[in-house]
Amino acid sequence: MAVKKISVALDPDVAEAAAKAAEAHGQSLSAWLNDAARSRLVIERGRRAVVEWQHERGELSAEERASAEALMDELLSAARRRSA
């Protein structure tokens, strides 16, 4: 797989925590940061999709929000179990 090398600056506490998390998952820091960035991009796409949906159809109801939050909690828990 081709990669693009870049230089990033992290707060010292973030760098240390990320390095520990990567080690705990048996990954290089680069691989762990790549996974974290990919996850953040998925979240951002989802947020944009919700905004677009609401723009076209109106705001989500409290019941719809609660249902979506429960589903997200379930999906995030499953993802955490897979990566542990």
C-alpha cells in the first residue's frame, strides 16, 4: 500500500497517550494515527449527511435522535471490541 509521509505536531500528552494506545493495539504509531484519522473522517461524513438530511426534511425529533444515539453507541462499542 502506498503511503504519504507527512510531519505532524502533537501536544506532548496526546503524543504519549497515542503511542501507548498504538503499542497496546500492537500497531505502529503511524498505523494507529491513520486509523484514528480515518475514523474521524467517517464521523465528519456522517455529520455532514445528517445536516444535509435535516436541511431537506427538517430537524430530527427527540425520538429519532435517541434512536440514532443508541445505534451509534452500539456501533462504537462493537468497533472497540474488534480493535481490542
